[in-house]
Amino acid sequence: MAVSSSLPAGVRAPFEGRTWRAVGYVLTGFPLSIAFFVLAVTFLSTGAGLLVTFLGIPVLAAGLAACRGIGVLERTRARTLLDLHVRAPEPARGRTNSPMAWMVATLKSGASWRHLLYCLLHFPWAVFTFVMTVTLWSVSWSLVTYPLWKWVFPVYLGQDGIQLFGDGTHGVYVDNPFEVGVTVAVGLGLVFLSPWVLRGLVAVDGVMVSTLLGPSLLASRVTELESDRGVVVDTAAADLRRIERELHDGAQARLTSLAMDLGLAKDRIVDDPLTAAAMVDEAHGEVKLALQELRDLARGIHPAVLTDRGLDAALSAVAARCAVPVTVDVDLPARPAAAIEGLAYFTVSELLQNVSRHARAKRAWVDVWRTDDRLMLQVRDDGVGGAVPAGERGLAGLMERLDAVDGVLAVDSPAGGPTTVTAELPWRD
């Protein structure tokens, strides 16, 4: 349902598609949870009872496999109705393809038992959420629409309206305009309250799906580390390609030209010493340019000032080359590990390059400090803003590089500026 976003969240909540999808999740979850609970209890009790014989093992393995199938359905339901994306857990793989190996792997898999636990725990929670949702929504909408169906009471029930109190001889009914108005107001309050109660209920469902039907923390960490390792390898390969390209197109080409010029000067030094001297002088200029390019390249790999004097001096040198005035404030009690120090240097260096090329700023500021076990970096400018982390290079590439060491990069750059980029790196001594 399309609802104008200009309305307050409390007003539009009862009419949002998110709310009605959550209602659908609760309503479909109730019968499904009953079926899941019956299936889980049946397999568990039957398998446990048959464990004295060999038959209990395949029955339990089949039950756990069925619970994994339920997990697929529940993750799909959560993704469709709650927009909750939960990855599938690691599959149960045996050492061989034999049925016995599969049964052993399924029984030893922690994910399989977590799926069984979900089937057992979700049932009482689904009953509670179903009762709460149906009661709250039916009562709230019934009270709001009370003026429309109030005629039912005198026509079919022989009373003036909803009975608030009655002792057999005397009754209090909602029948006059004031009481009807109060009833509608209470109903409206419940209508606007019910979406938030519902969202709180399905949030618990989301926690259950994430923790019991998703990958374990250890498996998630392994996957994250594998991804980070890939990023590090890709980044290293990209750096090598960049260095090779800069050497080939820069210093190497200049040195080749220099060698040719010196060769020509050598040939003319006897017959035309003035021209040869001019060529040597030109070659001298080429040598200076080649040396400068090599220094710039070495500075891009790992500047000597960073190794010798640390972040404060290295960042001050970077700031001096920036196109705008930069104020650098480094407040560190000690030097971090070389890898972290180098990554911090390259992060600030790339951010200041962005300031020079894109920000159209008049000033920039660099702050570096330590908070607990984190190294904090912040680069601010008063430019036009609009920086967006996208693509494989630039801010997006920087995010991936920091993520590879459990770092974080946050970009706050509204259109019109200013821009503030904050990075967190783990502190390692």
C-alpha cells in the first residue's frame, strides 16, 4: 500500500505495506508452526525411542534433514514478508557420499540441531503472536467502525449497544453519541498502536530466524575472513599492476629516452660539442624528473618518513602536497603496528587526494586519535559534498580495504557539503 512519506510515521504505520506483510507473516506462521512442532516432536520422540536399535539413527537424521527443509521455507518467508535476509547455514557434508556418512554428518551438525530447536521454540511464540495480533487488530478496527455496526445490538441482541457492565438487573451500554465517540477514539488509538506492537513481535521472530536458522557465528566469521582474504589478494594484485603501469609509463619510458639522448650526445661530443652539451643538459633535467617520479612512486608504496618518524610527520607531508590548506592533528600515545600505520597513512592520503580532485573545498582537517583498541581517523572538508561510495575504486575500494582488517569507513557527505569521512582501524601494537 503506497502511503505518503510526508505523513508522520505513527499515522502512516497502519496503512504501510510493511505492516500488512507482518500481519501475513504472523497469520501464516501460526498453522505452519503447529505443523513444524508436530513433525519435530514426532521425529525426535520416535528417533530417541528407537535409539536402542540402529533404526533410531536414520529416523533422527531424517528428522533433522526435514527441519533443515523447514529452515529453507522459514528463511524464504522471512525474506519475502519481513525483508529479513538470512544466509543458509553450512550444509552437512560427510567424508564420503555414503548414506551412513551423510547421517553421521547430519547428526553432528550443530546447524541441524538448531533447526530442530527452532521448530520446538517457535510454536509457543507463534501461538502468542497470533493471539495478540488477531485480538489487537480485531478489537481496534471493531471499535473504530462501531458506529457502522451498532445497529446489530438492538435488532438482534435486544440491547442498546456494547455492554460495559451488567449484574442481571442493571446494565451499562455504549449507546449515546458521547460514549460512541469515546469508543471510536479508543479504537483509533489501538489502530495506531497495533503496528508497533506487531513490529516488536515479529522482531523476535527475526531474531529466532537469524540465530537458529542462519549460519553459526564461527561459520560466519570463517566466511567473512575468506572474503577479506580475497579482498586483500585482489588489492595486492591491483597495487602491483598500478606500480608496474607507473614504472612502465613513467620512469622506465623516461630512462629509455634518457639513454637515447645520452647516446646521441656521445656521438656528437667530438663533432658538435655545443649541441652535445645541450643534449646532456636536457638529459640532466630528464634524470631529475625520473628521480622525482621514482620518489613519488616509492612514497606511494611506503614513504620513508612514515617508517622513520611515524604518522604525524607522514600525514603532515601528505597535507603539504594537498591542493587546499590542511590542518593535521595527530594525538597518539604510541605508534601502532606497521601494517595498521601504513593503512592509516594510505587511507588519509587517498581521502586528501579526493579533497584535491573533487571536493572544491577551501580547507580540510585531518584528526587522528586512539579510542580503546581502535585507531580513529577523520578527514573533513568544507567542499560541495555529494561523495558516494560506489564502484570498485575510490571510497568503495577504501571500504573494502579497511574491512579486510576489521576496519570501518563511514561517509557523511550531503549535497552542498561539508564532507566528513571517519575511519576506524583495529589498534595493534
